[in-house]
Amino acid sequence: MTAHPKQPQPAQPAQPAETTASFADLHRSEEPLLLPNAWDCASARMLAAQGYRAIATTSLGVAAVAGLPDAVAATREETLRLAFALGSEPFLLSVDAEEGFSEDPDEVAEFARELYAVGVAGINLEDGCGPVDRLAAKITAVKSAAPGLFVNARTDTHWLREGDLTDTLARLDAYRQAGADGAFVPGLTDLRQITALVRRLDVPLNVLHSPGGPSVADLAAAGVRRVSVGSLLYRRALGAALETMADISAGRTPSGAAPSYGEVAGLATGGGTVP
């Protein structure tokens, strides 16, 4: 695979070691890393302006904005383009890369190397409940190509299936042995199972925040080190748009916060912030 034609192709990853080290350190703080997920440049910069030191992308949001399906390896170029735009920002960036946009570990490694070269600090790779050795091989290849990139290995045992803790542990153990720096189990909301995973894992556990599920404080008490929100912010933004149109149609004044035109224009180009 080749890099985006507008970007140089360095021989070795050019990212400073302290950048990735600080991202890993955020998983070892007293409080869990609360990681918001953005879908474009403006949303990422707006969240960073609120004080979040690290921002992740959401594959659903990136895909929906582009009019493409999620989780079928359709958004490699869109994801890379967003990473190129945000990788040099002052905040730390973690990229949701689905299953790596390829079944070939070498191609996944090349994609990860391109991310790392433009300043990305972390990558999410998921198994889709497929063969364990397939994702393990991709993780090994990624860590070889970009050793400093924080690899968050996601298993979908509780997302695409009802969830079996034994299967989940076996998969995460294999991914850890392959070199993963963190473990992600979206869909897991049972605090007893979460606590059991934390006790078995020697890498930080990432849990997806679920409205109506455990609070961030409860997850912190269980030992969770990273809490992400996935596509929730993007879906809430769509919901707010519908609510605003309903208010306008009914003759009501729309409620809720809305950045000004100028603020959003500045965010889109990196020239402004939202207070």
C-alpha cells in the first residue's frame, strides 16, 4: 500500500517518543482516561478545546460522513485523510481502524506506519469475532512497523455476541502476547465481569461508556483505565439536529448550545476554538 500522495514517505516513523509515551501514561493516571470520539476536524478540535488531552476517532462517524458503510473496510482513505489533518495537532490522537482495512498483516502494518509517521499516538484494531490468530498477526506486524504506536486490541465478543468471559479472556490473552498495549471490550457492562477482566489482564482495560450502564466513577472503582464513548457523540449530534428542526417547524426557539458560524469556520481550518 502507498501513503496519501500529498504526504512525504519517511523511511522511519517520525513521531517523537515522548508523544506516544505520554499517551500510554494517560492509561496509568489515578483517573481513567475519558476519551471522546470525533468524526471530523471540527469535532476533534472542539473537544480538544474543552481540555481533553487525547481524542479518538469513531469509525461509524467517519463512514457516515463520507456516505460509506462502517466495519467493512470501506473508509481506509477517509480515515487516513483525517489522521493526516489531525496528527500534528497539540492533542493526542487515537485512530479507529476497524480490522485494519485489510486481511493482510503487512498492509495493516503499512497503514499503521503511515499513521504513526504523521503523529498519531494510538490505533484501535478489532477482531469482529473472527479467528484469533488473524488479529494477533496484524498486531505483531503493526508493533514491528511502528513500535511506539499504542495498539488497543478490541474483541467483539460482547458487541456482536452475547458475551462469553472465557472466550473474551482467551482472545485478549492472545492479543496481549502478540504485543497489544491495551484491551477493549465494547458492550461489556457487568461490573463483576469487568472487575474479573481487570484482575486477569496486565494491560489497561478500555470499556465503552453506555448510557444507563455503569458510571465513569463505577468503572474507575472496578479498575478500568480507559473509557471511550464510541459513536455516541456523533449520534447525539444527529439527534440534536432533528430536535432543532422539530422546534423550528413547531414555532419554538431551539434549545441547547450551538457554536457560532465563525467559531465553526475557525475550527474546520484549525484557526479557532470554542470557549
